[in-house]
Amino acid sequence: MKLSHVDNKGNAIMVDVSSKEPNLRTASASAEVILSRELLLLIKDGSLEKGDVLSASRIAGIQAAKKTSELIPLCHNIFISSVAVDFVIDEKETSIKIKSTVKTNSQTGVEMEALTSVSVAALTIYDMCKAVDKSIVIKNIHLLSKTGGKSGTYAAK
């Protein structure tokens, strides 16, 4: 299998997408943040000293999707039509599940934008909560689905 970001001499390259037709592309990714029960209740109640953790995390996730090409080498700078960042608080697992869905009408996909979005959203939760508990765990960052483009539809199993 040949990697798309490597030329025949092994040099890193940016994939040329200029001949591709723009079409609707979407991607969703998720991450999970494991917290102590005490910290989860502080977040849920909105009583953490630093403020509304989930609102700040949502904004960070949206900003991260928009800045992906500045963070990931060889990633295309594309127009993003939509970014939605959502959270599910799981009291039984003492976790927050993050999901980001990104859309574009472009020549290349938005998988990296969705993955960057959930990663930075999770890191923002950590940053806002580390004064209370440094044992927070960020895990399970992965692509859930993508649509559009030559490779078609993908859905995680």
C-alpha cells in the first residue's frame, strides 16, 4: 500500500487535490474523558471555579477544527461549513463522551478536523479541571464515520 503523503523517493508531500471535484464531505469523531466522581459533579453543577467547562470545551473544539491545517503538517486548509461538538455525561462510568461532526463542500475530507476537534475539546476539559484532579484520563480518540470523496462512506464498527 502506498501512502498518499509520500512521493516515490520517500519525501513528505502535500497531496494535490486540484483535479478533484468539490462535494459534500462529513466526518464524526469521538473522545472520552474519565474523571473522578467529585469532579464530574462539579462540572455537571457548573460549580467549578474556572467556569462552564463544557461551553469552553465546545468553543475550543470548534476553534480546533478551524485551525487543523495550522497544526497538522500537510493538512489542507479548507472551508468548513459546520462544526458541532456535543457531550454526554456518563455518571456510571464517571466520564464525558465528546463527539464532533464536521462538514464541508470541498475537494478533500474533514476527518482530521473532526479528530483535532475532539482532541482539543478533551484537552480543554483537562486544563480547566487539573487544579481539582490531575488524574484525568483522555482516551478512545477515534473516527466514527466519514462520507464523501473517492473512498466513499466509512463507519466504525
